[in-house]
Amino acid sequence: MRAYIFVCFLFVGVSAFTQVISLTVRSKITAECTEELNYVHMLNGVLPNSIRCVAWASVPDGKSARFDCISRSYRYYFPKANLDLDRIRQAAADLVGTHDFRNFCKLDITNSEPTFIRRIDNVTVEQLNSGHDLNSKNSGYEMCELLVHGSGFLWHQIRCVVAILISIGQGKEDASLVRMLLDIEKYPCTPNYQIASELPLVLFDCQFDGVDWICDQASLRITICHLQRHWASFQIRATMTKAMLDNLENQISDKQQLPILGQLSIVDTDSNSLLGYNNTRRDYQPILTRPVRESVEAKVEKFQNKKTKLETTDEINQSD
């Protein structure tokens, strides 16, 4: 029997709440027995705590967890800081539709004829209601959520999108930047810019046609308790840190001299941390005026030449 296993990842890096995999498993269903094995309970008994299975489904042979997924949703969380969310929403609206997103991804040219056309169905940007007084109104510490729903995504696409939207929200770029980067006739090569951190990114939903998920209620309750413990631990640390910040900020007599949370950036300038100090120099260079990377065509040609050279070398070595 082939089954989808619905997996929740909870480790540092790019997380997945609804990652789906396919694998072949044994079954106990016979003519006399119609009750299936409790796959969720069995798997959670051997998986590490950072991976939890919450549902499974029997599917036909040949069903692919990757290629038969009809849509995916990603969420990206970030502090509001000094960002203008209305500007971000205005720019994000241009992402909706079917576009060539080559300027919003890391180019994968292993295919001789790569395609970068993807469909984005919906993009929303919301300030979250935390349900407690940890974040005072308009303090910059409020958390926000970017939700992107589409048919499929390219390598680092969401992280590139976030980097562009953040620069727009900071007022460094015009809201038309997204629309301009989608014009590959005018901008066929990607300008140099740093992508956003992977830590706040979550694959939150995957949709399939004709898949009926089966949940085990007992295992589900255990997983909820597991996540509640994680939430409590992180929330306690966040509250402790915020209390320290409040105390220290109150000791600054000139409030105009307070470090601004908006000076922090989720752009991945420091691979060892989520927040690296942003480039606050006045000589900020607009993205469209920066040097550009190699074109798709040039990278494909270089890759194919290298591949041909390696194949020729292998043939010579084999003939020897």
C-alpha cells in the first residue's frame, strides 16, 4: 500500500507544518480484517520530537507528493518595526497572477530549458493580534504575517519576495519595483540583492485532489500538547526579553536616541542570526541600478558546456 504521510517540522531553518511525503508501507487489511494499522501512532513512536505525523491517506500507485500537489501556501512572520504595511500590500498585489518569476528566485538551470513561470493566487499581509500585552500598540514589536498561496514555487522564491517587499516597506524602494522586476523584457537579468532569512518561513498548507486524510485523535492530542510546551517555552523567553527591553528603554532620557527596531533587517546579512543590522548608510543604492547577475541563457550555456566537457572527459577515460 502507498500512503501519504503528513509531517510537521519544528526545527530551526525553513519549517513545514504540512509537509507531505509518499512511501510504501505494509497493511493488515485482509478479507477478514478491515481495520488498518495506526500509522500515525506507529510513526510518532519512532520519529524524533521535531517531526510529528498527524494524518495519513491511502493513494493509488504513482501518486506523487511533490508533482500531484495542486497548490501550496507559505507564511512568513516578521516584526512590524518601521515598515509601512500599506506600501507592502500595494506592491504585493502585483505578484498575483501568472508571471515569470526569474527575478524572484535562485536560478536552477540543471534543466536545459528551465521555466520560471508560476501562478500566485493570493497574497495577504496582516498585523497579528497576539492576544496579550507583550506588544504595545505602534511600538514596532508587533508581529506581522505574509501569506502567499499559489500553484507552485521556485527555489528561494518567497525569501526573495520578502526581501523586495521589506525594502519597499522601509521606504527605500517604490511600490512599483515588484511590477518592474516581473517585466523580464525590460529586466531580463536579476539585480544583486540579499534574500530574506529562512527562519520565519513556513510551508503551511498543501492541497491535493482526491486525498482523504485519516487522523488519529489520541495522537493529535499528544501533538497539540507537544506544541503547547514549545509555545510556552518560547513565549516565556519572549516575555522575559521584552521586560528587559522595556526596563532599558525607560533608562534612555532622550527617547529620540533609542535604537529603532526598524534599523534591524530580516535580510540574511548574518547567516548565524535572524536579525542582522541593515545598511543604514545614506548612499543606499536602488535595486534597479545595481549590477546584475548572469542571464538565464548565459547560465544555461555555461552549465551545458561544463556538462559536455565532463562527459567528453569520461568517454576519454573509459577508452583508455
